[in-house]
Amino acid sequence: METGNYIPDRDDDIDGYEKIDRYNNDLIKSLSGHYYEVLKQIGEHPEREGLLKTPERVAKAMLYLTHGYDLNAQQILKSAMFKEEYSQMVVVKDIEVYSMCEHHMLPFFGKAHVAYIPNGYVVGLSKIPRIVDVYGRRLQVQERLTNEIRDCIQETLNPVGVGVVIECRHLCMSMRGVQKQNSVTTTSAFTGEFLKEKTRTEFLNLISSKLS
């Protein structure tokens, strides 16, 4: 029996990240009813051809866009931790970020840059973008998203330090309200060695550089 909102396919990927379209049918039915009423309230006609399946589509889309609630970021990291004596900075930059502002439920999107200095353990490189998605696929504010990524890596790997920088455009600023089309919001969070100016500057230089 399906119990979650958006059900992970765990057959092919040990961290449960692989996704297929399987949903809690009762939840889809309930959400679809609410979206049907929303369409009516804004002056639309949900019975017309183009909108007949829209409530169900939106319900499924919302569950997918918030499926991070059903995933455990620490378990994802622990599934690919390896003992290794490497002790220099590891940087994964330009990770695509897609999330939704919890204030208006409009998207914000951009890039995350994540670094850590190992302390006896390294993690599979694909797991870092995956934990960005775990926290991004929830209703968020960019500031909290930045801290959650930092804290998950620090608490799970216990590295010498962690650095996270996120740069995003927010549709709640460009589609409504102040309507500033080109504004970018940058947030950062650091622990350990990254609190030192020399290490932090090295990280910022690395994420600003382009490969030749």
C-alpha cells in the first residue's frame, strides 16, 4: 500500500533518489478537488476541454516539486561515504537549484556551489547535488536552504569545514510585487576552516573561475 506523497523507486538506486510517477491516489484525489475549486474561484471554467485534467496534473506536479519531504538527506550521504586520506578542498559548483518560495509558492532557481574539506571521509560526488535537491524540493526560503545543505554535510561527514554559496532568481520578485527582472539573490553559509578568510577566499575564487 502506498503511504507517502510521492513514492521513490528504490529498486535501482540505494539512496532512493530515482523517481518514477507513482503517487498516493487518495492524496491526488484530495488535492485535485482543491485545485478544481481554485480554478473556479479565479474565474475559470474547470469543465472546459483545456482544463479537464489540470487539477490532477497540478496535484501531481506539486507532489513532485515537494518530494524532498519524503527523502532523508543524511541517509543519502551515508550511502556513499568512503574512508580516504584526502585532506584538500572538494568543490562541486554550478549545481542547478529549483525550489519554491514558501511565501508565495512561486519558483526560485539558480545555482549552488558546495565545498568541504574531508576529515577521514569523502562522499560520492553525485550525492552533493542530490542533497541540494532534497532540501530544494520543499517549500523554502533561500537562506534556510543554504543553511540546511551546510548543516547536513557538517553533521554527517564531520569534515574540517563546509562552504555553501547559492545564487538564485526569484519569480516572486520578477513576476509580481517589485517586478525587478534581473535581480539575483546570493546567500552563503560556512563552518570550520571556511570561517577563515584565506580558505573562504580560495573557495570563492574556485567557484568564480572557468575551466579552460
